[in-house]
Amino acid sequence: MSIGTALNRGRRLAESLMVDTCSIRRQTGLVTDPATGNVTPAYETVYSGKCKVQTFTNRELLKNGGEYQFIIQRYEVQIPVSATGIQANDEVLVTASLHDPDLPGRAYRIVGLMNKSLATARRMGVEEMPS
């Protein structure tokens, strides 16, 4: 079996496990509401489609910030390799989940791109954004 054949088979299998849906957006600037003067971020959608969200239970970090303690939980979001142009600091919003009713509405910031030559999925290290 050739590398190409094996890679295509692996990509089909990886995508079959992407049973959630997400959109990835990038901030493009700021918009001011002329009536209120409120300034809000402007975004462009760079991907919308199937995805898979995973967490790493052995990677929690307890941090102290002044008198406040918080936990950083690392996650990974996977999308098809055919999705291109994704960048660090893009935002991922889970819009639907087949098996986890707590996932829709969760938002993550991409903190690491895991590019590689023979990828079966586009994997991105993410951190959950505060709601």
C-alpha cells in the first residue's frame, strides 16, 4: 500500500470521528456603532464545518494570580486537513455536538498549530475562552 493510499484512508477515518460542528473566526478590526458609540470587534469566518474536540486530563495546570487561583485545561480541536489558512489566535466556537450537550457554545482560542507532513487531521492546541 502506498503512503498516499494509507494517508487518504487515515484522513477518512479521522473525519468520520469529527461528529461536532464548529466555526473558526479571525478578528479583522473594530467597528463603532454610530448610534451608541460602542466599539466591538469585527470578524471574518475562516472555517465552518465538522470538528472534534478533545481534552488532555493529565495536563491541567493550577496557576495563582494575586489572590485568585485558576486552572488551565488544555484542549485540542481537530478539523479536516483540507481546511487551510488557520492561524494562532483565531477563535473556535463549537456550534453543535452529537454526543456532548455541554459543548455547543464553548469558545476556544487557538494557541498552537500542529502542522506535519503526513497529518490525518488538522490539529490545533486551544485554550477555553472565558464566557
